[in-house]
Amino acid sequence: MLPETEERKVEQRMKKPLFQSQSEPPVPKKDLTPPFSFESIFRGPWSSSWTVKFSDAVACSFADSIGGPFPVTSHRCHHKQKYCPPVLPGGGLPATPLLFHPHTKGSQILMDLSHKAVKRQASFCNAITFSNRPVLIYEQVRLKITKKQCCWSGALRLGFTSKDPSRIHPDSLPKYACPDLVSQSGFWAKALPEEFANEGNIIAFWVDKKGRVFYRINDSAAMLFFNGVRTADPLWALVDVYGLTRGVQLLGECPLPLAP
């Protein structure tokens, strides 16, 4: 048998936990009995200044599910709507006949009552005219030379403008389409070669969607006249009854050529 003192020491050692060091204090158990704080769970060392609360998240989710998605601020475009020039694919005719503009014309222009024929009454200039409406892409402007005056040089000037003739004051028109008018923005024109300015000739000219202007004399093949016309805006025909050419007449429409 062990002495009484030794027996007491053994009993005291057996009463202590088997795996606890004598130098470490006992670890208290963490109480996770509900209700516990979700804030303490979401908070970490990275979120010292930002904490997600479970109650806030639930409240936002509930509001969204009731009210639906938040409305998005609509974006209103203030840009001017782009003009798309009308194009007839072929075989069609414009809705209204092409005539000369009745009011915006040079000081030397005389016009008949039908607005289809014009004549320069004197001199060799101040005879700029325009069409009464915008022309279509590929629409042929057909003119017949009705009068030729041999004492002058130069001939008919043909082209287009993006300026509405109704908003042009006749007194503001220069003497010449070339170079005076074409030096201004929105005007394009070129002189017809003198050899084509014979009395009785029929000249047709038109613009394509690329801004190229073509012309033909009578039944000849189409020839490139000039390019660089801005087709993003409406275009009116421009005719300067200049020099050798003293009178012209607008002819009836013909079916538009097939657009390439």
C-alpha cells in the first residue's frame, strides 16, 4: 500500500482533465444560441469600415421584390435626325413634276406661265434658276436648249444645291453660278462644254447616292460630270442660263435608271 500522502496526490491528479496543460487557462465555449448577430459573422479584418448587416440586406431584397426593378433614367437624344434622300429603285416616276422655282431666279430671267421654260432677256449673266422641289437620287433633270446666242463664250452651268431656294432672296443671287455661287457652302455646279450647247440638244443630269453627278447629251452614254455633292441633305437642281445658252425648257420626267 502507498503511504497516505502519496495516495492523496494520485487522487488529485486523476481529478484534472487529461489533455489540458496546467499553464493554460480553460477556454470558454462560444455561445451560438439564437438569436446571434450576423454582423459579427460578416465582419472580418478586411471590413473594418464597411459592414454588411443581414437586416439591411433582407430589407433591400424585400423592397425590390415588391416594387420591381428601379426605373432607369431615359436618355433623350438631341441630335438632329439624319436626312435620308429618297431613292426610287427604277421604273418609277416622281410624285410631282419638276418645274423651275417661280420666285428665286436671276434678274435677267423671264419664265413662262407653266414654269417649264426660261429665257435670259439680256446680257450673258444674272440668269441663275432652281427647281421648285428637291430632286430624288438618280432622278434625271432633262433640259432642252431652245435658244443659242453666238456672240458670247461659255455655256450652261448645271448642278445642285442643298439650300432651299424658297429661303434665298433673289436679290442676294450673284451674277454667276461659277465661281461665285459654288464658292459658298451647299452649292455644286460646273460648266457644260461649249460643243454640247447646240440649239435643240437635250441634256440630262443627275446625282447618285455617292455624290457623283453624271450627264448625257441626247442619246449618248452617261458621262461623269463632277463629284463631291453632299447627299445627306435635300438637293434642288441648279441651272445657270449662261453665255452661249439663252433659253432652256424642262422636259417631262422619264423612268429613273436602276440604282446600282
